[in-house]
Amino acid sequence: MWLVIILLGIGMASFILMDMMSGNNSMFGGPDQSVGTIDGKEISVQDFQRKTDLRFGKQGTHYARQAQMWSTLVSETIIDNQAEKLGLNVTDEELESLVYGPNYSPIIIRDFPNQQFRQLPDTEQLNQIKELERTEKLNPEFAPFWEEEKVRVVKDQVQRRVFDLVSKSIYTPTWLAEMSHGESNGTAQYAYVHIPYDVIDNNEVNLTDDDYKAYINENAKSLELDKPTYILDYIEFDVYPTEKDSAKWEKELTNLLPEMRKEDSNSYKLFVESNQGIYDKAYYTKDQVGSDGASDFLFNGEVGTTYGPYLEGSQYKVARLLDRKVIRDSVNSRHILLEINPQDALAAQTLAKSIVDSIENKQATFDEMVLRYSVDNSNKNNGGEFGMYGPGKWVKEVSDLTLYEAEKGKLYTVESQFGLHIVEVTETKSSGKQGVQVAYLQRDIIPSKETQKSMLSKATLFAKKHRTLEAMKTAIEGDTSMTVNTTSPLDENAFFITGLGAGESSRQMVKWAISDEAKVGGVSPEIYRFSDEVLFYENKYVVAGLNSVVKAGVPTVDAFKKQGNALVMTKKKGDMILEKLPKDINGFTGVVAAYDELEVDTAFASFNNPVIAQLNTQEPKVIGNLFSLENGKYSKPIAGNGGVYVVQMINKTDATAPTNIPSLRSSLSRSQRQQVQGRLMPALVEGAKVEDGRSKFF
């Protein structure tokens, strides 16, 4: 018995000790659950994910939502810390007013809009929430969102106070107003010679490590990286349909032809729409039909007959000509828009009939009914008129009715997403063009599962055979159908790759690149699958390798060579051009003689506009140097963005003295205040300590 008791005790002690040493509650510190630190505040992954789900729901990809949430948290946390130092807060009474009125927060107005007046909130819905909250009867699924909504309201209000505090502290002294007036109103006429960098061929330039080193030293601040970046090389194996795939889709449409040719109009629309077709009341001119393979048939064939299957782009189509007639180019119409209550859909129909009867029986005018009943405030005071419009310029249901069916002067009712419209056509215009009404059946020619599987096998075999980037590149030499693509530098949280898009596969490529498994020059063992975003089939497979890793800080020469070659090349060409030009410039003769086909041009400039109009190039260094010259003087050669320049000041006109200094000071201060929101936050973020650890979890 004692032996059994001792063994049970050892077992229980081992179980307890194991639990203490593992999981999130480990006495020795479980797995790191921090997604990052912002200005001293640690953000747990659970709280981060909860906030992301509550604030953004299912909008966009989950990686995009997480990126937006992180950016929001950085801003909010930094502002909270600043507000705490300044003693700024939101009282319970103020929060009540911001949420339930009368001083509604922009957050509430945006998330609970009044359907009729978008600049106001839905007060009825808010009052219902207030009552449910007071009686503790809020839906448990809604309650977390509502609590987070109030948190957002508070943070938004605090942020506005911080911005207001900085904005109201802005002051423009008189001397600054006078200087700004002179700079913004000074003009100059000047002559210049432009020597583009491409006068020197790349083959003539020998770039050395010293050239790269010099460029890095001169631009160290702008080149410095806060965190490492990763560059990938990859090859795409695109999936295209085979002839067998194409024949399958053509046959499928051919089998539907007997039903397509039936004359039963009552079931015709249902047949077309249930077979991935298009049944449209609109009429299209020959110009609008364009390159449709059935164009000749549609404007010459017999109404009621079909044409196809025929190939149009990447689709097979069957067209049935429903009608052909001379159509209107444009119409003017007016409407009375009635709101449809989902709980009583018949009420709008009943009211519409009453309004139509009153107008037709001359008991009321159309204008009177518009003012009394229409909920469309955009034209309520204009008799409900739309003005002249053609196809595609108005809500489709109204457009199709007024352009193709409605008789001038008669009243019609039609429902759209905006409500129930009572419509009257008041004016029509027609150039006599014919239009056709067509129904289509169509099939996208997409690769079969077998075709996709075959290309996946090809990509997998390629990746198994070639385990280094060097081997991968050698293998496709001479194959014009395949190329090696190189990504731009990607940070550890990247989920978008140019050419491949955003999403899970792009993110998985980056996650491999930042993992311990990835080695520079190596190839990922995984084949990354990408899908067509419209037709939802796997349209390409990607084999990727790690080209390089650029560490945080100022890049080394070797790291910079792969991305900075063009920059250093331009700098070296500029130095070579400068060496060839005269040292002392007293005219354009020596400059023009240095290179063939150079011309002297003239232009006008203003101090606050750095564009050389004739070249459509921004050259702030050139324009800045220009305004330092006296009339008739020449500048030294200037290496700008688009080449090397020599400029001569012909005539500089200084601004006249400002006549209203107080107004000028006020205008400048107002301009600066409008920039506070866009400039303060980036400055605060730059000064804060932010550690982003999202890549450990996502």
C-alpha cells in the first residue's frame, strides 16, 4: 500500500511539474506571446488579433488587416502617451455625448450613418443600443464590438486634442511672412544647357568598390535601414489551357444550343441566367459591341436566332439576338424616389400608385409630389430632373427603362438599390443608330485540373533538380519562355510581391526567406501556388530562391551593389560630365563644344516651382542655384536629377512688397495648421521606440 501511495505521489508531482514548466503559464516563462512593443507598451498577440477582428472584420486579406491594425495601434499608443504627459483625457460625460449625442464623434457617424443624411448618424439605432446597454441586454456577440467602438471614439477624440494643441501653437512672425512672400512671388527668365546622363553609354563606365563606397558615405542617412530586407529570385510556371481543355468548354456550350433556341420567352431568362449567361434589357450599338465575334450576325441576322459557339478572347460564347431597333442616344427624365421599408415592402408600392393616380388625374403636379415625397435631395428642388444622360450614366434599372422602353410623357415605376422610382421621360435625342438586345451564354476557357496538376509536377521536378539559384538560372539559359524575376527589397512582414500580388502564397515566400532554413543562393523546397482572382483556378506555380539579405543599418558595398547600381551609375556619369566641362563658366560656348548636338534653351521659373517645363523634370538644385545668381551671371555645372546643367540668369524679378502683412501671416499659419495632422504623426512615430514582432506569428 505504501509503495502504491508513493508511486501515485510521484506521478501527481511529475504531472504538476510538467504543467508548471510548459505552456503559457510556465513558471520559467512560456512561449513569447508579445506581438511587439510600442513606446514601452507590450502588445499581446491575443489582444492584437482580437482588435483586428473587431475593427476590420473580413475586409481585404488578413495580412492587410493586420498591417492596418499595427499601424493604427502605433499611432494610438504614441498619442495616448503624449496625451497622458499633457493631461488630456475624455470624461464619462463627454464620451456619452460623443457616442449618443449631441456632439457625435466622426467614428460614430461613419460606422452608424443615417441612410438619408450621411453627414448625420442613425439616431434611432443609437438610442436602441443605449437602451439595451442601460438594461444590460446587449447581444453578447455585439457587446465586444461596441466596447471597442467606444475605445476608438476616445482615442480619436484624444488624438484630435493633441493635433489641436499643436495646431493652435503655430505662429508666423512678420519676417517669415515677408520672406515667404518674396520666395513664392519671385520669377526669373533664364538660359540653360542640359547635358543628359545618357550621353555616356553604360559600357563606358567602370564602377569600382570605391564608387559604391563613396555613394554610400554621401547618402548614409537616406540609405540606412531600420530592419533587414530580403530579395528573392523566382521563376513562374504559368498554367495555360490545352486544346483538350478548350474543346471541353466548346462542347459544353454546343450541348446547350437546343435549349438556347427555344421560343418560350417565359422560361428563357431563367434558362440563360441559370447557365452562367447574360440576359440584359439594354440595347447596344455596333460601336459598343466592338470586336464581338458575333457583330455581323447581330446587325444583319434574323431576330430570335442564335450564333455560335464562337471564340471571343479567352471565352467561348453563344449569342441569341432578342431584338433590334433604332434607339435613343440620350434622354432627360425626372423621378420621385420613395424609400422601401424592408418590414413593409408593399407600402412603397401603394404610395407610388397613389402618387401616379394623383398626377395622371391632375389632382397634383409632378413637381408638388417631388417636394412632398422624394427622398432624393440631390434634385428635389429641381423637379426631380436628372438632366440629359446616355447609357451607363445613371442607375441601371432607371437607365434601361428610360432609354429603351419608356414612352415620353408617361409615368413608370421601377425598383433599384436606392428605392422605388416613379419616372417620367421628358426629352429624347436620337441619331438614328440601331441597337441590339442580346442574350449570351459563355464559358471561360480555363485549364482543367489535369492541366494544373501537370504543370505543378513540372515545377516540383524543376525545384528538386535545381537546389541553388545558380543551377536554376543555368537550367533556363536559352529558354525564352522562362525568366528569372527579382523582387524589390521585402521586410519581414511583407505580404505583397510585385508581379505576384498580395496573399497567402506571397507571404509564405517571405516567411521562408526570413526563416533559419533559407540560405543566400538556396532554393525553397516549397512550390508556391497562385490563383486567378476572378476564375479561382491555380494559374501559376512559383519556384523561389533567396537572392540576398540586406542587414539593418547602412548597407555594405556588396549588399548595395544589387539594388544601387543605377544610382551609382548616374552619379559616376555626372562626375565624368563635370570633369569634361570648363572649370570657369563665362558663357555657353565651352559647354556646348564639349558635347555634340547641345543647344541653349530659355525658360521661365518661379522660386517655389522646381520644374523645368520644357523637360518636364523636377530640378530643385538647378532652380535653387538659379535664384542665387545676379542678372547676366552663369552658374557652375550642376548635377541634377535628369542630367548636368549650366544656367544663366537673364532677368530676375523680385516680388513686390506685401501690402497686407496680417492677412499674409494668417494665411501662412492656416496653411501650416492644415499640415499638422499629416506631419505630426510621422514625426512622433520616428521618435518613438517601436519593436514589431508580427512575423513570429503571422
